[in-house]
Amino acid sequence: MGSDYVRVAGTSEIPVGTLKKAEVKGTEILIANVNGDYYVIGNTCTHMRTALSQGVLDDNIVTCPGHKAQFDVTTGKVVSRPKLGFFHPRYRACHLTN
């Protein structure tokens, strides 16, 4: 890996259909395994600041445990409100290896 990458987890730690919280340079991120592909977005719901890592992943949609706002982990976009109508922070994902 290049110097711009930070190892946060191995693939065995994130089975298909699961979420994992990690921290990179002081920022909490959420890693989602969608059918063997890994996506990374910010871990904090923009509605009530709830940890999305405590939510439920259904295919590519994570549902916030707070007030059920939904986000597409592949794009970072809001799928369902409660929400203010702007995008959730999205981070560049890379394939994780053990």
C-alpha cells in the first residue's frame, strides 16, 4: 500500500453484509461489505449524529438506528429521510486484505 493508505481492518473482520467502525486520522468511518466489495462513508448520521455502525445493512443501504434515516453506502447519498437533503461524507474506499 502507498503512504496515503491506512490499514484499518482485514477482510476476515468484515464478512459480507456487515458493517465495521474504524478511525482514520481522528475521523470515524464506516466500512460496509456489499457482496464482497468494500465501501467507506462517514460513520455519523447527519440527522442526529448517531453511529451508523450500530445500524442495519440491507444490500447497499444502511439504516440509522436513531430515526431510521437511510444512506446508500456505495454513493454516500441519502436514500430516506429524516434528513436535511445534503450528502453524507464519502471517502475513497480500497480493497482490504488480511
